[in-house]
Amino acid sequence: EVQLVESGGGLVQPGRSLKLSCAASGFTFSNYYMAWVRQAPTKGLEWVASITNSGGSTYYRDSVKGRFTISRDNAKSTLYLQMDSLRSEDTATYYCTRCYFDYWGQGVMVTVSS
Amino acid sequence: DVVMTQTPVSLSVAIGQPASISCKSSQSLVGTSGKTYLNWLLQRPGQSPKRLIYLVSKLDSGIPDRFSGSGSETDFTLKISRVEADDLGVYYCLQGTHFPNTFGAGTKLELK
């Protein structure tokens, strides 16, 4: 059974950093592109970043480019999202998803507030 | 960025009746491979999104054939032949052809 379990969320002050993790199981992690998608409270879904199966290429939405870094450790079957210089508008539930969006984690809440 | 225009914003449907949701993209979703990466997802209240349909019309495993997807290029439709109570939630279209990947704003399906 495919499972994606996010962790690392919480309350953080503006300008600070947070690193999310997504532990994958039930499939060969190194064979799949992965992505992070977020959802601000009461809002719709928004793609954040994607990474190729080898980790050799990454893609970001403009609003997080230069602040967020997506990475992966295929030996540990884990996806990461390093979030720096956080802003209030980054407040959202962050979902880890296997591309092409066929499996999703339960989500982890990130709140950016002073 | 590719804009996904999804209509209607909300839909009130009686059990057993059909429902239809439209999604129009601002540019063609046909990729260099010739495939069209248009997905439909359902987010039930309090849950993570779940993919229902991929590549325009292919049903994910376990999705009842009451659901169907159609369309091409820039114009796509999700149809539910007979709505059931379990179909409640917000439906999103999602294009995976171009970066940034983009979602429609969502259609909330409610029971009449």
C-alpha cells in the first residue's frame, strides 16, 4: 500500500525557516517524480514544487523561487521541502504527492505568524 | 502560466441526477509526448485530495464508472452520470503538462 506521511509543520515567525519531510513507502520511491502542493485555509490547491526521480531537476512556482528548496533522499525514500524566509502568505496545509498526483499524504499545517 | 477556468463554482444536485463540470485552459495541454496531462481530483471535506481521472479520460483504480472525463486541447469536462452521497466535496481540474502545474479554482458539489 502506497503511503506518504508528512512531518515538520508548525508555527513559525515571518522570516524564519522550516523543513518539511515526507516519508514514502509501498512503492519504489526512486522511480517517481514527486511534488509539494499547498492549500491556504479555505482556499484552493496550489502547486509549489516538483522534483525528478533522480533529483537532478527541480521546478518551483515563482512566489517560492529562491526561498524554498525541494530535495529527496532516495536511499531513505524521503522527500523534503526546505522553506526559508517564510511569509504570512505561505501559511497553508502542505501536501506531498507522487506524480502524477495519484497519491497524496494527509498534509501538514504550516502557520507563519508573529 | 496556464490559467485553468473551472465552472460552475458550485453545483447543487439531487441523488441519482447527473452533474457536469467544465474546465478550460488558456493554452493547449497537449504535451511534447502527444499526451494531455489533464487530471480531475476530488477533495472531500476534511480529507486530502484524491485523483479520479488522469490523461483526460482514464479512471483511476477503484473509481466507479459513473465518472467520466472527456475533452481535448483546451476544453475538458468531468461528468457524473448519477450523483451519490459519497460524491460530495470540491472537484478540481489540474494540468500537469506545463510548469507551473496549475489547478482550477474548484467546484463545490452539494446535495439538493
